[in-house]
Amino acid sequence: MSIVLFSILLCVPLAASVYCGLETRRKRLETATWIASAITFGSSIWLAAAVLEHTTLSSPQGWFYADALSGLLALVVSGSSLVTALYSVGYFRRLAREERVSSRETRLFYALFNVFVFTMMFVLLANNLGFLWIGTEATTLGTTFLVALYDRERSLEAAWKYVIICSVGIALALFGIMLTYFSALHVVPSSANALNWSTLVSVAGQLDPAILKLAFVFILVGFGTKAGLAPMHTWKPDAYAEAPTPVSALMAAGLVNIALYALMRFHILVHRAVGGSFVSTLFIIFGLLSMGIVIPFVLMQRDYKRLLAYSSIEHVGIIVFALGIATPLAYFGALLHLVNNAIAKLLVFLSAGNIRLAYRSKIIHRVSGAATLVPFSATLFLVGMFAVTGWPPFGLFISEFTIVSAGFASGAIWESSAFIFFVTALFGGFIYYAGRMVLGPVTAMQSTGEADITTIILLTVLAVSLLVMGIWIPEPLRLLLHRAVLVFQQ
Amino acid sequence: MGPGAQTISQYIDILAAMILVTAFLIVSSRSLTFYVRLFSLQSFFLAAVALLVAIGYGEMHILTAAILTIVVKVVAIPIVLNKITDAIKVRKEIDFTINVTVSLLICGGLVIVADSVAQPILSAQTGDTLGVSRVLPASIAMIMIGLFIMVARKKAVTQLIGLMTMENGLFLSGLAITYGMPMIVEVGIFFDILMATLILGVFMFRINRTFESISMDTLRSLRH
């Protein structure tokens, strides 16, 4: 059964990308992409149910593997892909109507979008940590042309910076993986499975702590670059701001979590091998640094897509901070925050995309009175901004509250206080700008109108699920989260 | 280690030294054509090390990696890079942010740092010392020099060569500590590298068309 499931999850997006590369009719490109995404999402639900029942799944030769952690992440990533695929339909139709996108660019988008989904699923299902590396580098390569889709000066510059910085980071991570392999060869008799997660995790206690410490530094810098942890975050505002809206949304809701997933796997491994507070301290430092470093950039921001990119850096910091606290409650908070953040990022990026299409500008002071000109998108954007800043009654409030209580309970008083301070300061910045954009006086500038009804319904569903997550976590999801926490502890 | 293995190990040491020399020559080079040729030469020496390890120590899975190195890094990537630099008529001189003398001094320092990083790893090799582990300091130095080239040289092509030098250093350190990664992983890594070169190559064309120069100095409109 597992082999069927793995094949569907990997082959469907791959087949869809090949099809989109050969197809030219817009309608078929759209249909193929959203159907492929829907199948992937459906299979991810199946995968999550299967890992709840069997704890782990493994393909016959052990190349692919899934447990509750990969099941949860697959659900988040494929769900985000489905939402973005559906949004892309309206988005590119509108651009095509305004003759701002060529049919070649549309085809390239749909083909690469599916490649992007495939590479992310590949990382999540890989058992071999070498494959995990290959998949992560492939996500960078697959998204490069998506970032530079419009072929303008600024997007080329952003994409170049993105691919160069992330490739260097990921090269350093490869050295870390080599050191892990080196250490594992002393313990595992067969070199064929010495890089397999399922093998490594069972012998983690016997690995050489000194080597794994060194390996972890390289891995943290490497995958941290990809996740956008400060101070390796510099590519992120550029890439997120210049990429087409659906691409930035999927990067913020999907790709970020791929890098975090890799960090989590090595966190578990190295924490077990080294013990003590080595891993935790590094995570808390990088987490707080990422939250703190964005404050000046948020408070003095002119571009609202860059504003959202800094929000993404902040939330990666929050999740990494929570992993650093390293108690079961903190792990639960981190994973819950990962889910909430993905939904919230989709909502704010996609609604901001509607505002951008209406105003044809991503400069904050040129967008004023959005509530009058594009009432639905503007309201959803404002709701999203309140959710993103951790305002009750939305889901992110609950997860941030969980993380902070776990921090205080574990005795990290100063660190948790800094966390509260950063979150509060950022709340001020984000709401000030969002408020100006949505509620400011209507200026004379023209608007090209509201998005279509399907898009609005899609975004409303996101907003409602954030609200639901703030009041009550659905039982199957809660169970999956608890099982994923067990992966950290077993 | 038998006398035969000893000889092979000496050859490997000499080749590792040559690889490091090519890295230093790249740092001191002023011409783009020379950059690409040196990179090709460096990859050739690297392939020779891999061949020696494969045949000399009977680690036949490295043979694939050695052949891939020759096909991809010695032949394919240099051809692609030469095509690009010819087609976009880039000025063949290198722009420096740090001049040659200071660069060489910094890289000399990096070699010393690399040695101190390598020592704890080497001392963890209890008993079963590999014949190639002595090249580990050189390989870590290559990773660092590659990073340095990316920071200190401004052209898009030189950034790519810096990245590839890092990759070569990584490959060599993999050989040094574990006789390389499992074959299937190695093949995947080569595929990624080739894709990266092609993608960055296409980018150079596009950047050239839009900016009419591929110096990274022109790429400065994005800040904050």
C-alpha cells in the first residue's frame, strides 16, 4: 500500500509538469494543475491517516519513508499548493486580460509550479538524508525561473541573489551531511543505509558527539539560509517581493516549511547524539535574532510585499525559537504555529496580490482606501494581518501563547520575555501599515477592480479556518500534531 | 597500508596540492578565459584523485563519480561557460573588490583556518584511517576559497566559478573522510550541479540583455 501512496504523491505533480510543458491552451494548463494539486492533497490526507494508523510507512527498498512529522508537513505543503493553484487561475486570467503576461510565461509558470510541488514532496518523503539535500537544492533550482517569471530587471536581480545565496548555503549543508555520514559509518555496518533516517535515528545515541556538533553548525547555516533565518535572510525580501503573487505565497507557506522540516530532522538527530543544551541554545539564538532583526525593516517599510517577507522571517524565527525550548509543549506549539502560519501567509500574500492587481503598485503610500475600492480583498487582508501578528481569536494567537508558556515553564524567562517584546513591537508596525492601506482616505488613483468571486470565496475559507484554529483544533489534526511531537521524543 | 597503497596515497597528496594551487591561481587570475580553463584543470585533477581512490583502494562506486566529474566539470561546464562569455561579449578582465595581493594573503590565512577545522575530524577517524584523509585540510580550504571568490569577484561568471570551486572542495572532502557519498546520492548531486550551471547560464543571458553588462555592481537596485 505504501508504495502506491508514495508513487501518487510523487508522480502526479511530475506528470502534471510534463503535461504543462507540452500543452499551450490556458484552460487545460489550469485544469491539469489544480487537479494534480487536489490529488496530491487528497493523497496527503490518506498519508496522514496511514501514519496515524501504522506510525511509520516505508517503501520496499527503504528509499522513501513517512512518519507523523512528514505526514503533517505533506498535508500543509500540498494544501498550500492546492490553494495557490486555484488562486493562480483567476490571477493569470486577469493578467492575460490586461495583456500583462504572455502565453509562454503562463505555460512556464504552470510547468514549473508542478515541478516545485514535486520537489517539495520529494524532500518530505525522502528517507536518505542525501536525497533530502538533493531535493532541497532542486526546490531552489525549480523556483528560480518562477521568481524571475516576468523577466524584469528587479526580478532578475532578486532571482540571481536567491539562487546564489541559497546554493552556497545548501553547499555548506552538504558538508554537514557528509560529516553525519562519516560519523554514521563508524556505527552502521552497511554504507547503503548509513544515511537513511530510519537507521540513523535508531543509532543516534552512538554517533560521535564532537563530529555531530560540527556537522550541525554547517547544517544550521545551510538549511537556515533556505528557511530565511537571520542573518542569512537577505535574499528573502527581494525574492518574495519580485516573484508573482502565487509564487511568493507558495514560498512563504510551503518552501519555508521544507527547510524547517530538514532542520527539525537534524535537530532530533543531533539533540539525541549530543544531549545537553547545544542544539537548543543555537536554535534560541537564531530564532530570537530573526525576530529582532526584522523590527527596523518593518517599522520603516515602503513596500507591502517586502513587509510580508519580513513577517515570514519573523515567523520562521518563532518556530525555530520554539524548537529550541525543546519541551513537548514547545514542540506542539512549534508545529501548531507552522500550520497556522502557512494558512495565514496564504491569506495575506494572496489578498495583498489582489490589492496589487487593483492598484498596480506595491508601494504602501500609493495604496490608500482599499476598503472602499476593493472591499472584500481589503477586509481579508486586514483580517490576515491581525491573524499574522498573533491577535486573538485567530490560530496564531493560540500557538504563540503555547510557545511562550512552554518557554516560561522551561525556565527560559529572559528569552521568553524577549519573544513577547519582539512580537508586540512587530504587531505595532504591521497593523500601522495595514491600517493605512485599508482604512486610509481614498486617493484619486484609479483601481482596476476587485478579484473574481472564486478567489474571494477561496480567501474567505482561509480566513474562516484561521478563526476556527483559534477556537478549536479539529480532533484528527490534534492527534496528528501529538503524534508528530512523539517523533521528537521517542 | 601496503607499499602500493602508500605510493597511491603519495600521488593523491601531490594531486591535492595541485588542486589547491589551481584555486590560488584562480584567485590571482585577471582574465575570464583563464578562470574557466583553471576550473577545468582543477576538476581534471579532482577526477584523477577519484580514479586513484577507485582503482587503488578498490572503491569501485567512485568510478561513476570520477567519470561524471570528467564529463560534467572538465568538459561540459567549461564549454557552457565559454559559450556564454563569447556570446554575451563580456569584457574579459576580472573586476576586483579586493586586489590580488590582499586576496592571496587572505586565502593563505584560510588554508590555516581549514587545517584547524580538519584536525578534530581527522582525530575522530579511530583506527581505520583512509588513504586519502590527509587531503581533508586542502579540501576544506577549497570550500573557503570558493566562498571567498564569490564575495571578492564581481562578475556573474566568477560567482559561478566560486560556487563550483566550493562544490569541488566538497567532493574532495567527501572522498577524504568517507570515500565519497553513496553512488546514487553522488549522481543526484551531479545532476543538481549541472542544472544549476545551466540555469545560471540562462540567467547571465537574461541579465546581459536587460542590463547590458554582467557585473554584479549593476545589480544594486534592491535594498532594505
